[in-house]
Amino acid sequence: MRSDLYTKCVLTIMAVFLGILALRPLVRPARASAQSSDYSYLFVEPRTTTLRKPDGTTQVEGKVFIDMRNGNVWGFPTLSTAPYPVDTTKPEPPVSSPMYLGKFDFSKLR
């Protein structure tokens, strides 16, 4: 009789704690973020602009990304004014590779 009461109490406590774990996301849902924290050091220019390689060989439309850790400026060609890569000549979505555009010397800001 005594072990039966002990077993029921332990199972009841386990059920209560499992219920708390299951209901916690309903009471306090996890915050959603549009940008992952993996690349929080990147600043993305809001619009597209004309990207020009420093050697002058390439000039295309694209997005500018600034690495806030070291000041490096990268351009990702989109080939149009759309904010994502577009290539109307191919049926599959294009993948844009970065091109190095230059560097901001953040150490001179002091």
C-alpha cells in the first residue's frame, strides 16, 4: 500500500513537470528573428547600386555588404535592380558570388 502511494505521487509530480514543459511555449513563445545571429556583423545596404570592381573590369547592379568587424566592403551582383540575383536566361535560380570592393578604415574614426 505504501509503495503504491509513493508511485502515484512520483508519477503525478512527473506529469505536472512535463505539463509545465509542454505549456511553456504557449505562455512565453520563443522570439522570432528575421536575421540569424551568425551574420550579425554584416551591414546590408537597403537598395541595389552599381558595383564596380577596383580594377575596372566589371560593372554590374548589386547589393553592398559591409563587414563591421574589419571594414571590408563586398558586393553581390544581382544583375538587375531586384534585391536578389536574377538571370532571365536560365530556368534555375542563380547564385551570386561576392566581389571585393574595398575597405573602410574604422581605426581612423577616433
